[in-house]
Amino acid sequence: MSFPLLTLTAAVPALGAVATAAVPAARRTAAKWTALAFSLATLVLAAVQLVRFAPGAKGPFQLTESHAWIKDFGVRYELGVDGIAVALIALTAVLVPFVILAGWHDADPLETKSSRWRPTQGFFALILMVEAMVLIAFEATDVFLFYIFFEAMLIPMYFLIGGFGDRAGEHGEAETAAQRSYAAVKFLLYNLAGGLIMLAAVIGLYAVTAHQLGAGTFSLQEITQARADGRLEFATTTERALFLGFFFAFAVKAPLWPLHTWLPNAMGEATAPVAVLITAVVDKVGTFAMLRFCLQLFPEASKWATPAILVLSLVSILYGALLAVGQRDIKRLIAYASISHFGFIILGIFAMTTQGQSGATLYMVNHGISTAALMLVAGFLISRRGSRLIADYGGVQKVAPVLAGTFLVSGLATLSLPGLAPFVSEFLVLVGTFTRHPVIGGIATLGIVLAALYVLVLYQRTMTGPVREQVRRMPDLRARELAVVAPLIALLLFLGVYPKPLTKIVNPAVEHTMSQVHKTDPRPDVPVKAPVTAHDVEAAK
Amino acid sequence: MENLIGLLVLAPLLGAAVLLCGGRRLDRAGHWVGTLLAAVSFVIGVVLFAYLLGRSGDDRELGVTVFSWVPVGGFRADVGFQLDQLSMTFVLLITGVGSLIHLYSVGYMAHDERRRRFFGYLNLFLAAMLLLVLADNYLLLYVGWEGVGLASFLLIGFWQHKPSAATAAKKAFLVNRVGDMGLSIAIMLMFTTFGTFAFGPVLGGADGAGEGRLTAIGLMLLLAACGKSAQVPLQSWLGDAMEGPTPVSALIHAATMVTAGVYLIVRSGAIFEGAPDAQTAVVTVGAVTLLFGAIVGCAKDDIKKALAGSTMSQIGYMILAAGLGPVGYVFAIMHLVTHGFFKAGLFLGAGSVMHAMDDEVDMRHYGGLRTYMPITFVTFGLGYLAIIGFPGLSGFFSKDKIIEAAFAKGGTEGWILGGAALLGAAITAYYMTRVMLMTFFGEKRWQPAPSPAEPGAEPAAAHGAGELPHPHEAPRTMTVPMIVLAVGSVFAGGLFTVNNAFVKWLEPVTGHEEGHSPVSALTVTAATMAVLVVGVALAWAQYGRRPVPVTAPRGSLLTRAARRDLLQDDFNHVVLVRGGEHLTRSLVYVDHTVVDGVVNGTAASVGGLSGRMRKLQNGYARSYAVSMFGGAAVLIAATLLMRAV
Amino acid sequence: MNPVNYLYLAALLFTVGAAGVLIRRNAIVLFMCIELMLNACNLAFVTFSRMHGNLDGQVIAFFTMVVAAAEVVIGLAIIVTIFRSRHSASVDDSGLLKL
Amino acid sequence: MSHAASVHSLWTLAADAPKKIPGPHIEYAQLAPVLIVLGAALLGVLVEAFLPRRARYHAQVLLTVVGLAAAFASVVALAVGGYAHDKAHVAAMGAVAVDGPALFLQGTVLLVGLVAVFTFAERRLDPAVQGRPVDSFAAQAGAVPGGDAEQRAVMAGFVTTEVFPVLLFAIGGMLVFPAANDLLTLFVALEVFSLPLYVLCALARRQRLLSQEAAVKYFLLGAFSSAFLLFGVALLYGYAGTVTYAGIADVVSGNVQTPGPALADTMGNDALLLVGGAMVLMGLLFKVGAVPFHMWTPDVYQGAPTPVTGFMAAATKVAAFGALLRLLYVVLPGMRWDWRPVMWGVAIVTMLVGAIVAVTQTDVKRLLAYSSIAHAGFILAGVIAVSPAGVSSVLFYLAAYSFVTLGAFAVVTLVRDAGGEATHLSKWAGLGRRSPLVAAVFAVFLLAFAGIPLTSGFAGKFAVFKAAAQGGAAPLVIIGVLSSAIAAFFYIRVIVLMFFSEPKADGPTVAVPSPVTSVAIALGVIVTVVLGVAPQYFLDLAGQAAVFAR
């Protein structure tokens, strides 16, 4: 038994959550530093994972751990990572310290109401709790284990959304609280409903495996192996039903049109760091699971559902973008933009090409970083003025140029400007889709125009124009805030110019997925003599 | 030597990074840093040019692959550069004119507190533009393509406190994005067709692909070119782009960036040659735009907007030439270069005038400036002569060739295109003469300075409100570039034509065919001269003989339409902006009431059902008993029924 | 007499008892109706016992009686308590707990 | 055949020389759990009679706890001794089964009873009278609420320590109920645990009118349903000529080789079997609170003293489901094609009605009542599976559910205002701000009810749905999942109320309980988490206990 690195990676934030929660009520700052320290320790462990991960190694999963857990349910504590998971684990581990740092003052109590009321400790402990659960979900190779944490993470997330919000604006405390609680409940119910439908499918999966293999199992490797050996065969309708059950849950989480309406509420009402946690980290579990579970467990059904899913993701792309244009609230705008981006991710996954799926994976990472940057800067902006309405801003660029500049760069990343990371992934998704479905790929390209529209409109209305009176005394980014944004932007630039470290680990995993689905990339119509590319040169070395 | 190519891009990129991230410390010296790095780039360009000249004509292509950028499956995107004669031409134009305009901006932006940032943006632009022309594949070209778009966005909106500038910047970016969409679809089509999008294999393998596919790629490339080069129907942003500082208009929106579309089409010649329909579309766009821009240019009273119309029109010529195939490629590029000189010079002159007139842009408020600013007058005048195609000046050589080539297209098409080009030349002469006359001749129509602009606005008005401007010649940093460009405007065309130098230089890359015009070259030249005279005369009759009214007369229907960009903006506004607003607003409504409504409705109906079922629990033990009794009856009946079935 | 007739009688008594529970208001009467139902059961037990020729049914009848007696004790106690608090033995008057 | 048969021979052979009356063969050791509990109950009655008032409380609590613990120990001993599988058999001349399910459920009931005693014994929540601590039960149950007698009883500091022996009697009945192996024992056990519960319901110290009303409703409807059950027993007896489970099962499955003429006659009459079976089922469904026999549940849960509600909700369900399982698996497997569709219907309606009606509840106890109805539906889904997996899943679910329920009701006893427990939900607003710990604990219970992973509720739900799916009841699983989603809504609503609503100025306070209630709640939390995170051991236990002796 090798060193349980994966368990440790998830255990550290979990321990951190306990430790943070245990800090005495009065010592809020200590709680913050504790949380930050644990999140950084997690980052170190994620980095160790990246180093230990060998992209070319045989077998779909590495760093595996496997222990018996609930024999009766056929459940094993099975962890393992492929390139996709490692990338997303790294994303999570990178983002959480920034989330903590960005939310440094978000949970400071207005006044100490009661010695037992400890919002600060709770806030940071919950964030770490979410991180731990997300990490386990990325690492799990047992469907049931994944499901458990997929569902369980809703609870801390729910408290984060419902329990902490921006300072009340014009509406007053009561209405803000009511809206926040509505958003939290909506988030939870949507996702719970998705999760419960998935539960039915999980149970169905058990019934099928138990019937055909003699003992029920949820091990991804065992199931794919059994399918390859012909020991396990799904009846067509069964496979489709199970696929739909799984997909529904992931489509709610991702979220895919028309299951998206919880996201704008949740992201709008939550504080910016929490919104980042939702869209950049937690939602990624949904798209990740489509790639890992939907496609690998139910390849035939995935192919069967592809046309419908492609259309839905296309609708998501355009619909999300158009609605983003129509928003008056900064955070809701970013939420709808995310819906559009998730459309791209799902499009890439179901394009069933290596470019599409690699692009989708890169997209998950890049969208995580870019949205985090944009949302956090937006959060800094909102915290200065106490309003989320776009109309309440104007001319910020003049008084806070660094804030405006970082906002613009993040926005440009969101609209996938070449040179910044999201461009690479978006283009890969589009190319991957286009090679198989030219019409859908072509229409999806409209998304890049709309993205420019909502980002630039947002920038124009908030940052440019005459300086508004309420904005005039706005301070520029503080050192802590810059420490949050600058590394994210640096990362966006780096991954935009040199995404190879990512593609190197992601590609083998995607090729494995493609082989599970029995799909190969379409050949070019007029293959020209392949030019010798830098890739070949480097590969030859 | 190859490694110098990378340095060419890197130098201004470094400048941009240093200037934008360097902070306030660099405020004092930033502009010189920027100018220096632009000059470094130019020097490298010249070195490379010399190196290329030293090699034989067919061996002037340098290539270097820096690193593998995005390798995924069969998708292999590299960061690699390719320097051939075509790119070299652009490199020299970009870095040369770019350096001059950097220098000019040192003076022009002297009073702007955000000058450092301005130079950062300019350097960023140079880097992106160089990347665009040096890339060895379409995807990297796309990076440069969007990069210049970004720089253009930043520079148009440089005076962000002016809502009009911010709006114009956004509009430019958006319209360009539509074009970019075309470019990305074109790249995707290439990848689907050829499995690669590097210049070499794609252009080399183009004959293997079906015409339909090539036409599709060609049309998408044309869409891209229309966006970047402000061609109909995506021309609407260029006029608004004049909100940017004038050096920007000169560099980006006249000399270099807007010509990227021409570069793209010429570069992709092999594709268009396999797709006659796409070529037809290209020439059509070119012809329409050259007239469109010219007509708009006639009606504008804003000096920069008039020049912007002219730019559109001149690029229309280039696109037209590029669409003609090997007959026109060389002339498209040649006109591009000469236009780079004289249009940049004209813009710098306009900037000088505005600088002198307290940022006044309305030509109706100018007049009689020739005595106050002689250098500006002379350089502007030379540029004017060049653009209208005065014999011997650069515009004459390049434009004449294009008109010839248009006639050489042959058939009705040739007559139409040639006629359009000829008509365009007449209108050019007319509106440029109009600009010249209104600005430098006639009596003074100066107006008191408008109320002071926002603090930190364009070169701060030296005088208080209500005073008449005191025009003066610009400082040395501004006049020197103007003079250099004027020299270029005068001699470039002739230099290129001597010994057919330009044709020979570019031929290995673009190929060249002599056109077979139904009318002789001499006839064309004569006709051109004739329409030129007519144009100048008309303008003189209107603006030289008679005093120019300070407020614009209502004008004819066409004039009014032309003032409003031939209603194209109104069309955009009604169809796209309004339509878009309606669409988004109704979608917001749909999202809230329908999509969300279904969910909330489900929740509400469960709640309603719950409320009604709850009423059954009425507290009376006997009704509970009834329920039990009924339940028992149903249970029994169902059990019996099951057996019966 | 055919023992089946006793069964019909038992069923009838049971139904009458059940109907009484459903329509009478007085808790005591209601309770008596339940007793009637129990007695109907007893009748059925005894009849079946006779039919099958074994004694199980008769023994059960005794158990039923004991249980019924116990129920009376508990039931009356509860009903009397509530009567004392409310001065009414109508089950319809106790409607505090509802919805 | 059993004691009844021997009585028969005595009767018909009366003319012969009287023989020695054969003594019944009773395996006392194997019935020890029941005997210990009932013995302790009798001792408790004696304590009431002979000990001075002041000593009674401690004596009763001690006696009850010791009795239950001893009974539990004997259950464990029996299980360890192999009675759960190898030696499983039917004891006491066919009246009582000693087998896996019986022992598992008896163990569960005893543990539930033990924890319930802790909540019964809580004396710190109500303000002390004259320096004497009082518990949740009426000072003098017979006194008119608000009357002089009550005043005097209260001032005198009377406490109804009788609740402990009464509780023990109820537990005794519940121990027999799932083990009952003939219909007569079933009926008697039913009455033995029901009658004490009726009494317990009427004993609330506060809001006595509600308490009495609950008792009278429970009593009348309970008696009504037991009449149905009894008539069903009569019909089954008429059909099979016997009331033992094995005997009836033989007749149902046609295993009787040489039926007598009467038996042959009635055996042919399926109506007797079907109607009788349905009526017995109805009696049991009433006890588990399945729709449409559920209507007593909310009223009684709300009106009864909260410790009693907790006990009743947990233990009654355990016992009644045990009996239901045994009836369906031992007696009626031969006619499963008749009852399965019907039970499908009942399960579906129960899940949906429970979940839907709960959505608009405003009283926390009623809310939990409806939630218990929905849970009954989920458990029924496992019952319907008709497989060992189904049995074990139901056993596991019952164990998991009962501790969550006990814990939840124990928390309800803590939230109080001037009028006693503050059960109206509006008063729970902002509880999370005021008492984060109590609110968090209650949230854990609610999440377990909602079936969120890592709680016992999830493991249980997964187990029953898994069994149902394997038994081919996929639609049931889907409906179960849907109603879980609806149910989640109202659990979440309470959490929202506690954590995200502003506390009201006149809101309730959370009383600091004595260690007994704390222990009860802590046990609830521990069981909830342990069964959620590491359920394998308990699933094994339930799995091993899943075979019925016939």
C-alpha cells in the first residue's frame, strides 16, 4: 500500500475545517489564518499530486487507493486520478486560498451579538469543508463514493450561500436576507432534486451490476472492465434511463439550460468568494462527472443522447450570453456568462472529439480561473459601493485604475481573448465541435460575439464615462486584494501562452475516454502532407 | 537571423508589459521607453530587410518555430513565425510608421497624465500587429488579429471619461468580433478540410479541396477582413473610432491595422483563387466600400471623420485589387504601403490642426490656417496630392494600377469595377479638396473654445472658455514625423514603380500576372486624370469660390444620409441594437416567468396541493375513521380485484 | 342451522358497529360500537371454531373478551377525563388538533 | 399444532380417563427479554404502591433502566448464542418466534426504550415547583385541567412516576409484536403495547387539553383499527382453521396433504383469505401510519407529551413493521401476487401524501409526524421487495430512523417559551443564531430525515430503494426519489428558518437539559453519523438477521 496521497489531500482541508471551527469566538483573525494555512497545505499536496502524476503511465488511474467500505452496497473507498481529475484538483486547490483571502472580511460580524454566534469561524470552516468534499468527488473512482460527496457538498454550500451575503444595499436587511435565503433554498432544492434522480439511477446501476455480475459494484474500473469483457451488458433502455438519471444531476449542477435558474440567484446573493466557489469549483464537479461517469459508464447512451445535449448546450451558450447582456446586476451578469460558458464545456464534452474534450477540460480550468478573477474583482468593487447594480457605477477607471485594469483583463479572459487562457480552451471546443457538427460549431461561434458584448457593456457602464459622485472616493485595490487578483491574472496569461503543461496531462485521459466511447476523431477531408510541428520535434526528443 | 524575428515582436511586447505594469515610477520616462522599443523593432526590421535583400528572390522566406502551443490530437498549433517578402513589407510599414507616430505622440500627448499608459497600449498594438503579419499559421495570426483589436479598443477608448469614446471603443471591438467569428470559422473549416491551419500546407493543398469548401473558407475570411478593414457591411465602427487620440487614428485606423484585412486576403490568395465566387464577393465588397467611404467622406464636417471615410474608401481599393487575384495582389499591397504614408501623414496633419485649434474638429470652424501653421500645411498638402493621385506622387502610381487591373477583370464585371474605381477617384478628389479648402484656405471661421473639457482630457486647452483659439505650429516631435511621412507620400510610389521593383519583390510570394485590360493603360491614366480634375473643380466651385457656412446647410437627401454614414448606423441601431435589446429583454422575461416559472410553479402547485390535502385533516376523529374505513374497503376491494385479474 | 348464517350475522354486526363509529358523536356510544365490532369478531371466531371442529376460535374469544375489558378500562378512563375537562362527550367537540 | 389443539383433545375426549394435563412447553430462557421487561413493569407497579412518593422517581428510573438494559443484554446473549440464525426457531409452542428479525427488532426496541427513558426522566426543563423538579408529565392525570385539584397537585409537586412501568408494559408488548408467530399473540401484543400508549398520550403536563384530545383520538381510532384486525384474524382463522403462521402459510400455499372436509370447504373460499388478509394488513398499516390509515398520526404526535411522541414514533414503527414483515413473509408469501400490487399502491400514496402535506405544516411536531408518514412509505418500499435484502434493508432503516426520530423529538423538548414547548415553527426562527449547537444538532437530524449522504437516513434510504429496485420495483424507487425531493423542501425550510431568519424578540429560549436528555440527543447524533459513515457493520447485522423462522 503506497502513501495515501489522495486521501491526505482531501483530509487536510477537512481537518482544517474542524480546526477553524474550533477557534474561539473572539479570535476571528486566528481562524482566518488557520483556514488560509490549511488551504495552502492542500495546495502543496495538490502540487505534489501534479508532480507525482505521470502523464504517460499505463492504466486510466494513478495514485490509486482502494479499501472496502460498505460491502452490502458494493461500495468501495476507491480513489484514483487521471489527467482530468488532477487538473481540476489543482484548480480547486489553487482557487480556495484566493477565495479565503478574498473573503477575508466577508464574515466579520457587524457587532458581536452573542458569544456563541461565530460566523467567521463558520464561514471559513464551511469553505474548507466544501473544498474537502469537492476534492474527494474529483478523486473518487467509485460511483457511490462520488455520489455521496456530490450530494454532501450541497450542505456546506447551502449554508455559505444562505448565511453570508453582501452588506445590505438599498433594499434593507430584511429583504436582502429573504432573497438570500430564497437563493440558498433554490440552490439546494434544485441540486437535491437532481441528486435524488441520480440516486435512482445509482440504485439502478447497482441492480444491473448485481444481477449480471453476481455482486453489485460501483467501481468505475470494474464496470468498464466488465463491459469490455462482455460480462456486463446494459439493455438499451436501461442504459438510457440510467444515463439520463446521471446526466440530469450533472446538468443541474453544471448547469445546463433549462435547469440553470438557480445559478443567477445563488451567485447573485452569495458573497463574491462564495459565488466563485459555486461556479469555479463546485459546478465543475458536474461537468467533470459527465466526462468521467456519463461517458465511461454509458457510452452507447451517451452517443444516443448526444444530439439533444448538443442542442441544449448550444441553447445554453446563446441564451446565457443574451441574458447576461440583459442583466442589471453585476453578479447575475457573471452568473449568466457562466451559464454560457458551461454550455461550451458541455458542447466540448459531447462533441466526442479529442479537441472537444481536451478543450472542455481546459475550459473547466480556465473558466475557473477567469471567472474567479472577474467575480472577485467585481466583489471588491461591490464591497466598496455596497450595490450590485451596474447602473450605480460609472467612471471607476478614473479613481481606481488598477481595479479597473484587473477587471478589464479578467473580462477579456471571460470573452476569450487570444493570449489569455480561456481562448485556447474555447477554440479547442469550437474546433472539436466543428469537425463533427459543423452547423452547431458554427452557431456556437456566435457566442464569442455575445461574450464580447456583455463583457464590454459591463466594463463600459461601470468603469468608463464621467465619475459618479458615489464612486469618487473609492479606493483602489488594496494589497490583499491585489495579492488575490494578480496571481490569477498571471495564471491566465501563462496558460494562454503556454497551455502545454495542462494539455500534456489532460490529453491521455481524454484519449482514454474517447476509447471508452469507441469514438475517433474525424479525418480531414483533404489531408495534406502533415507538416512537422514543434510538437513532433519535442515528442521525438 | 531567424531568432531576430521573435525579437521583433518581443521588443514592443516588453515595452507594453513594462509600461502597463510598471506603475507611476515610469510616468516620467515611459514615453521614451515606448518610442525606443518601437524604434528597436524598426531597426531589427531594417536589418532583416537587408538580410532578405541579400538573398535570392525565391529564397527570401525565413521560418522559425518557437514552441508547440496547443497540441491536442491532430490539432497542432505552434507559435511559429514566417518572414517573407509580404510580411517584411508589413513589418517595415508597421515599425516605420509606428515609430514615427510614437515620436509624434510624445508631443501630442505631452499634457496627458496617462501618457505612460498610452505608450504601453501603442507598444501592445505594435506587438500584436507584428504577430499578425509574422505568424506562420492562421491560429497565431488570429491571436495577433484579436490583439490589434484589443489595442484598438483600448486606444479608441483611451479617454474613457468621454462616454462617446467608451461607446466607440466597445462598438469597434464588437464589430470586429463579428469579423473574428468569420476568421475562427475559417480556421475551423481549414482544420476540418486539411487537418491543419499552417500557411504552408493549407495554401499548398488548397487545389486539392473542393470549390464549395474553398468558397466557404474564402467567404469567412472575407467576413474577417470586412470587420478588421471596415468594409461594408462591417464598416460602421471606423467613423466612431475617431474618438481616439489622433495618433491612434493615424497609426491604427489609417496606416496599419485596418489594412490587416488586405493582408489576410492576399496571404490567402491560394484559397481565393480556387473559389471564384468568393473572389467575386471580395471585389464586390471592395467596390461598394470604396464608393461608400468616398460618399461618406464628402459629407462629414469633422475632419477626422472625413479622413476616416477616405480610409474606408482607399481600403476598398485595396480589397478590390486583392479580389482580382494575382493581377491585383501586388497593387493592393503597394497601395496599402503608399496609403500608409499619406493617410498617416494626413491624420498627423489633422492632429496638428486640432492641437492648434483647441481640439476643434469641425472643419467649418477652421479656415485660413495655412499661414499660421506652414509645416502642417505643406505636409498635409503633399499628402492631399498623393491621395488624390496627383501625377508623380505615390497615390498616382498605386491607384492607377488598381483601376487598370479592375478594368482588366474583363467583361461586364470589369467595366463595372473599373467604372466604380474611376468614380471613386473622382469623389476622392472632391472630398479631399474640400477638406483642404475648408481647413487651410478661405477666411477664418474660428469659434470660441467650447467649455473646458473634463480635467485630464485631450491636450488640455491652453486657453479658457470663450476665447478664440491661437493657432500655432506644432512642436518638433510632431512636425518631424509629419515631414518624414510627407516625403514618403511623395516618393514611395515612384520608388516602387521604378524598374517594377515592388512587383519583383512581392512576386515570389503572391504571384503576379499582367492584366489584359480592354482599354489601354494610357486611356485609363487619362480618364483618371480627367475625373480628378472634375472632382477638384467641383470642390473648388463649392468651397473655394464661395465662403463656407459656419453651420452646415441642410443639404440634399444624399448629403444628409451621407452625414449619417448612409443610414447604415441607423439600420444597425434599429435592427441589431433595438432588436437585440428586445430580444434580451424578452429573454430575461422568459427566463424569469417561463423557465423559472415552471420550477416555481411546480413548487407552488405542490404547496397548493399540500394546502388542500391538509384541509382533510379536519380534527374530527370520525372523519379519520371514515378515511380508515374507506381505506379498508379499498384495500379489500383491491385485493379481491387483484385475484380477479 | 347452517353455520354460515352466523358468519353473515357476524359480518352484519361488524358493519353495524363500524357504521356506528362513523355516525355517532358521543364518545361512549362510539366506544360501544367498537365493542360491538369486537363481539362480532367473537361470533365469527366461535362459528369458525365450530365449522373447523377445533377449539382455537373459542379460546380466542376469551382472549378477545379480556382485551375488550382492558380496553374499556383504559378507554373509559380517558373519555371520562376528557369529559371532565370539556363537559362534553362528543368527539366532534375535540377539534383542537387539526390541519 | 399448539396449545389450542391440546385443549381440543381435552374437550372431545372428556369421557376418557382423565390424564395428566400436559404442561405447556415454554422456553423461558429464550423469552427472557420479554419476561424481564414485563417483570420490571410489575415491579414498577409495586414500587408505585409501596415506595414513598419522594423515592419513587429514582427507584423507577433505576428499575426501568436496569430492566431494559438486562433485557437488551439477554437479547444480545440470545443473538450471540446463535438464535439469530442457526438456532432460530419458534418457541413457546408456536406462539413466539426467536429468530433474527425478532431479536434485531427487539434489540432496537429496547435501545429505543432505553433512550426514551432518558427523555422521560428529564426534570430540568420545566421550572421546578416548590424546589422540586418536575418532568413533562401531568401532576395528576385525573384532575381537570386548570381546576383546583390540579392546582393542588401541582403545588404538592406530584409527579406521575407511573409512566415508567406503563412504558415498560408498552415495550413488553412491542417486544412480542414483531416476534408473534400466531395471530392471537399478534392481537394480544398489539393491545398490550397500544393500551399503555393511549394512557401515556394523555399525560402531558402542559397543554393538557391537547394531550387528552390526542389520547381519545388515538384510543378510539386504535380500537377501531384493532377491531378490523381482529375481524381479519377471524376470517383468516376461518379460512385456515388455525391461527398459527406456519399453519396458515401451509394452507395458503396448498401444502396441506389431507385437508378435512371443513378445511377443504373454507380453503376453497379465497374471499376469506383475501378479505381477512387485507383487514389484518390494515390493522398493521394503521400502526405504521400508512396512508390512508395515517390520520391519527399528526394529531397524536402533536398532542402527546413530546418524550412520548418520540418513543411512540420510533418504537411503534419498529414493532409494527416487524409484525408486518413477518406477516407478509411468513404467512402470506403464497399470495404475494395479490398483496404486492396493493402494497405498491399504499407505499406510493403514503410517500406522496406524507411528503406533500408536510410542506405546509407550521408545527414542528406535526411536521415530524408527516415526515414519519413519508418514511413509512419508504420503508414499505423495502417491505415490498420480498427478498432477504428487503428484510435486512427494512431492519436497518428502522434502526437508523428510530434514533433520528428520538433525537429530533428530544431536541423539540428543549425549545421552550413561557407556555412550555414552543412547537410552532415561527418561533424557531433564528434559533441558529441564538443556540447554534442545538440548531446544528437538529439540522443534522433533519438532514438525516432528508436522506443526505453521510447520514444514517441516506444509508437506510439507499438500502430500501436498492432492495426495491432489485425486486423489480423501479417505479416505486422513482416515486420514492421524487417524494424525497418534496420532503427535502420542508426539512430545508426548517433549516432556513433556524439559520437564515432573524430571531424574534419574544422567541423561545433553549433550556439547558440535564445529562439524561443530553445523552439521548448525543446518542441520536452518534448513531446518525456512524450509521451514515460506516454502516457496514450494522448492515451485516441486519443482513444476518434477515431470515425468518417458520
